[in-house]
Amino acid sequence: MCLRLLISALPLVDFHPNYSIMSAKLPLIYAKGIRQQTKFYYAHWLPNQKIGLGVVGELVDNYFFRPLTTLKDLGIDFDPSTDVEQDLNPTPLDLVSKKGVTISFKAAGEIDPGVPSVPQGKAGVSIDFAQEGSFIIKAEKTFEPRIRDVETLGQKILEAYKKGTWKWYYSVIYSVVESPYTDIMISQSSSSKIDLQLNADGNVGKVELGNAELSFSSKKETGSILKMLGSQNANPIFRLLGIKKSPFHDPIVKPYSLNLLGTTSSVEGIMKEVNEFVEDDTKFLMVGEV
């Protein structure tokens, strides 16, 4: 038996001119942390950029989502005006790495030896990152619209798969978190720290990140931190739908969850042995032919 390996030549990282040169593995480390923290959600790069429902892509090493095309471009009917269930109830988003992040807040008037760079009359926050890829994503309000009829979409995907227009490793965004205002920070080094000063005078009540009415400026920074403070209309996380293959039954389409990771055509994923388990005991999926 030989394995048919589909190898993507697309770059993992698209560098943005406003950001310092970062490790090529940073997006993957970050996306893996998001997946492990949320269990059901995935991430793309950069996390403050927009990405929408119906975007189709592949998972690099089963964690990092790389957009490739859309349902429309694949000939699958999808009308955002009628096929989307809107979310009108705001929900706060508070995502912090399980390990490697320490946050300390300082109120105006306090003297905090842990935040010496912020003057006594100013409020602020100090954040320590103890490992590369550690992250903070804070938003006071988020919304999560989703594709209304996932079952029908799954049938269309299976039809496209049989025709050969849907690749076995494709997945599609069917639920996406929309954040009008978000503060995002990701450590680019194994040890980093940043002190932020609130851009306001006097006592403003609760000092918090992700609040559109509060803005911060960096007072002191050590190490390297990717800062996306005050990001507007971002889509930091989303859920995916894709094909689950099995030697015991026909392919089915399911949301990716704790027990169903996506497939990947990239070198990072396909070079692992078929029976190797990832950290959450989920097998990689591969396509073979005799």
C-alpha cells in the first residue's frame, strides 16, 4: 500500500509590515493554544483580521486554519442574507493561555511595586508572559453568527466531495465570533513583559482590557510581544465543519470537536505516522490507495 500525500507549498505566515519579524512557528503555537483552551474553536492569522462564514481552508498540523477558498467559489450555494442565523445577544470574551500568563492591575492613586513604570496617579496593567505563543484576548462584547442549516450544508459538501471539487482535507467556517473591539497580545519570545498605562485621568472605576471606552499605551516592554490593542471588527476564533472519514462507514460531515480534528495536506501533519496520537488522543486522518 502506498500513501497519496498532498503537500501544500503555501507559506504558513503572511508577515505584516507593522509587526516585527516573528518566528515562523508562532501562528501554529498560538492556534494550538486556542484549540486546547477552547476545545471547539480554531484560529487564523493574524487574529485581529476579519474572516467570514463560508470560508473554506485546511488545518495545518490539525490546529492552524489556513484559508484557501469559499463555498461560493466551490459552487456550493450559500447566501449570507438568508442562510445565516444572527446572534443579537452580546457575550464577553476572555481568553488567556492556561500557562505562562500573569496579569496585575493597578488603580489610579495606588503605588504598585510590580508596575513601577506607571505613575501613581495613573491606572494600568502589567502582563508577564512566560512562554512563546502565550496570549491574551479580551473583548467586552462579542457575537457569534452561524450558518443556519448545517445538515443541508453537510449534504452539499458530500456531493461536492463525490464530484471531486471538495478535497478530503477541506473544512469550512460555520460559526464565527465577531468582536467589535478587542485587545489582543501574543508573546513572541519565551519570556516577555509589558506595562500598559490607561489613557485616562483620575479614577475610571474598573480597569479592564477589551473595553472600547478604555485605551492603553505601552510604558515599558521587555522581550517581544505582538500587540493588537484596540482591534476593531475582528474574528479571533471560529468553529469548523468538515468530512470525517472511517474505514467502517461512508464519509460523514460533522463539526470539528474534542474527538474530531480536521485533516491537513501540509508537511507538518502528513509526515506523522497514521497511528500516532496527538495530545488529546485524537488520531490524524490520512487518505491511502492500494
